[in-house]
Amino acid sequence: MKRAGVRDSYEDAKAYLDACAGPYVSGSTPERRHAFLVEGPKMVEYLERHGMQWVHAEGWSDYHEGEYPGGVARSRSLVAQIFDMRRLGSWRNLVRRSLRPPLRLYEASDLFLWGKTWRSKVAMARVAWRLMLRRLGFDLVGTGMAVQGRLFEIALRAKIPLWNEALVTGLITEGARVAGVLVRRHGRDVRVRAERGIIIDAGGFARNAAMRQQYQPKPTSVDWTNSNPGDTGEVIQMAMALGAAVAIMDLSWWNSVSLRPDGTRSINVMDIAKPYAIVVDAKGQRFVNEATSYVAVGIAMYQRQQQAQAVPSWAIIESRHRRDYGWGGVKPGPPPQEWLDSGYMIKAQTIEDLADRCGIDALGLKATIERFNKFARDGVDHDFGRGKSAYSRFLGDPTVKPNHSLGAIEQPPFYAVKIFPGDVGTAGGLVTDEFARVQRKDGSIIPGLYATGNSTATVVGRSYPGAGASIAAAAVFGYIAAKHAVGQQH
Ligand SMILES: Cc1cc2nc3c(=O)[nH]c(=O)nc-3n(C[C@H](O)[C@H](O)[C@H](O)COP(=O)(O)OP(=O)(O)OC[C@H]3O[C@@H](n4cnc5c(N)ncnc54)[C@H](O)[C@@H]3O)c2cc1C
């Protein structure tokens, strides 16, 4: 941020984090928030010294900037520079790939205007160039793959022993101390002893149906998650069996998704934030700013579910949305016939007909749309403040006036898609202190046991302050844990 000329201070960051995270809870204590803010920049510099290449995510505003004090409109987030996987040599096939093009994530907002603005044309040209380089043999990746790839390269260069296909099946204790792990490797059980401590960084429990049923709000389903296949929760349970406390287990890193006819999930976070689209419950009523943090949207869906069916909700989409923005990364234009035939995307010439086909209250939907259209004309969403924050403008369309985030729903045909509270992992887990040490319910420490990332109760509380909040916390508390374990307390 300093290099990009973006001003920030501890005081501003603290005011913002406190406003987002809300009251102190286990995992999001004053001490942990302080440690996160103070050690974060050190972790960033440490990794950079070892070869990480960060890029300031220009424009990817803090999600609640404008709403809470201390937010930064130009972004506090970092992304990894585009990475060439060939740098990993024979290890490169071990990095999980997604279909995403080689992208610095903040470029996505321009990219998905599909050339409607000059900035969008530039973003498309950049990505097209990288795709061409791929054809020439460069194995370029962006987004999370670039983070993973570069970290992997650093670990390989440092000659850190790495085991793949090594399933942790138990924690080994010596008295009260956790002294190692039991690993299933190549069909054999191996005991690994650790002198200084174990750091659990095994993700959350989004793929564990029983834990979802036990802890998450209902309805819930493993079919809605985009988390990694190893997000299975058993390592959290191993620590719980040793008396570890857990907190914030009912929260996930919600991400609005729809379920495509082929069974895959489409992430629609950016789509529902574009003009000419709203999200409604079965009564046809809006209940959230569609262009705020995706975690806040998920929380709102479950809150709304207490009064009306909102899980799933419905995205109501107008013809200009289809013409200009596409859906789930599929380019704009008439929807694929398969979407219509399967009922994934419902099409109608009138709002009444659309409501009837979806089972939405037609009078409710008509009233909501009339009200929303007035907001779009005035440029002010008097109900949920959509289009006020820098983040909602970032996700919007600068050619739409007077508010980049608000477009009326009036020109047929109209479309609807069911929106589920999907997730990219769970946000609660083991309770840890400011040194990332795992705690029991009485606050005492389990000696030798540290944890970070989605295995832990998140430091950002019941919120998502800005892009990267989950990966950042995983990295910062991993860094803190390692320093503590080798005796370099911060
Ligand atoms: C499509 C998508 C987009 C995302 N975008 C962002 C973003 O922009 N910014 C952001 O901050 N976050 C993003 N996330 C979320 C982010 O990727 C996760 O929150 C983050 O990776 C969690 O990191 P972690 O270290 O806690 O765990 P993970 O990255 O989940 O790693 C845990 C590892 O432990 C392994 N493991 C589990 N159990 C065992 C066991 N018993 N033995 C051995 N290994 C085990 C798992 O297989 C996994 O490899 C995104 C996620 C997805 C899916």
C-alpha cells in the first residue's frame, strides 16, 4: 500500500476491523485483532523477502468502506502476481487448478463488463495476451493458484521437506502436551514427532455433512460448497477430543451460488451486484444490499429465512443484464438453451408470469420492482444503501447512471435463477489466542498445539472486512505460530 501511495494507519485499520468484526468473541478478541494488524505487514514483508510477489489490488475496496470508519476505498488487499507454474518443475502437477483464466483477481470487475468500457477492453486484452502466452507454452496462472504456486516455490527453494498423500489420522500426546501426529502414508501409519509444536492448518468442515448439520444454520448442504475437497473437519475434531474449545461454528465464508444443470456450482457474487438484477425471497421482497460483502449477503439470507423462504432466494434479472454482463463467467447474450430447458434459468415476458413460474408472490415482486425502479431512477437505494460504498461501485457498471450499481428492471424478457448461500469454506473452528495457541474452554492452553486458517475461529468475527480476509488470517497466524514455536515471540 505504501508503494502504491495508499495512506493507512494502525488506528484506521483497528477502527475499521473493530466496526466490522463487532463485539469481542472467542477467536476475535482484542489481543488477536491487535496481533493480526501488527504482524500482518511483517508477514507480508517476510514472504516478499523470500520471493513472494505481491500486487496491490487497486480499486478492490474494503467491503464496508463508507459504511464504517477507517475503510480504504483503494483497497487494503493484495493479490499474487501472475505465476508461471513451470517454475515448480515436476511438482507443478500437484497444485490444484481451476478453470479461471490467468487473472489478478481485481481485474475481474473490469473483465466481466465484457469490453463495455475502455478499462474493460484493456483488462480483456491483458487476459487474452496471457492466454496466448499459455498457448506458446507458458503455464501462467493467477488468483489463488498464483498464491499457492509462489508459496510452493518458496518452500521448495528453502528445501522444506514436503509430503503429499499424507493423511493426518491422529494427534500424539505426551502427558498434556501434543508431541506429534500420526500420518497415513503409502498405506503405512507413520508417527511424526515434533520438538517445538504442531500447527494445524487443515481447513474447515464445509465438506463434512454431519458437522454442517450440527453447527451451521439450516438448510445447509455440502452440495453448495466450493471449498477444497479436503475441507473435511476431522483434524478440528481431533483437537476437540483433547479438550479444545470451538467458536463461530455457525458462520461460513458465504458466496452466493447457483446450481447449474450439470451439477456444478456457479459463483454469482459479481453477477447479482451488477445493475439490472436484484435478489428477493419467496414473498418477492428484497432483504439485503446485493452489492455488499458476500458474507453479509449469506448472513442476511439465513436471517431472512426466519420470516420467509430465502434459502434459496431468487435473482431477478433484466434483459440488459443478460445483454451486457453474462452470468457465472459465461459471456453475455441469449442464455444457453440447456439453462432454459432444465429450469436453471427461468424466462418470462412479464414479471407476473416470472413470479408464477418461480413460485414467488407476484404482487410482492411487482411492488418490490416498482420501488426498486424508482431508486434506480433517483440513484439512491433508500432500503439497503446499495451503490453507496466504493465496493458496490467497483462491482457496478460506470456507464449506468445516476448510480453505477442500480439499474431498473423494466425491459422484457425477465429471467430468474435460484441463489443459494454457497461458501468457500467455514469460518469457525478451534479457539486460539494471540500466539495462535489452541485453547480449552477455560482459556488454558493445550501445550504444543497451534492452529491457523479455517481450522480456527476467525479473527474477523462475524464479518468479511475485505478481499483476502480468510487467506490473510491463515497466513498471519501461521507466521505468528511458527515464530512462537521457535521462541521468537512478537
Ligand atoms: C473459488 C474460491 C475462491 C476463493 N477466493 C478467495 C479470495 O479471493 N480471498 C480469500 O481470502 N479467500 C478466498 N477463498 C477461500 C480460501 O481459499 C480459503 O479460506 C483458504 O484457502 C483457507 O486456507 P487454510 O490454510 O485455512 O486451509 P486450506 O487452504 O483449505 O488448506 C487445508 C489443507 O489441509 C488439508 N487437510 C485437511 N485434513 C487433512 C488431514 N487429515 N491430513 C492431511 N491434510 C489435511 C486439506 O486437504 C487442504 O489441502 C476462495 C476459495 C475458493 C474455493
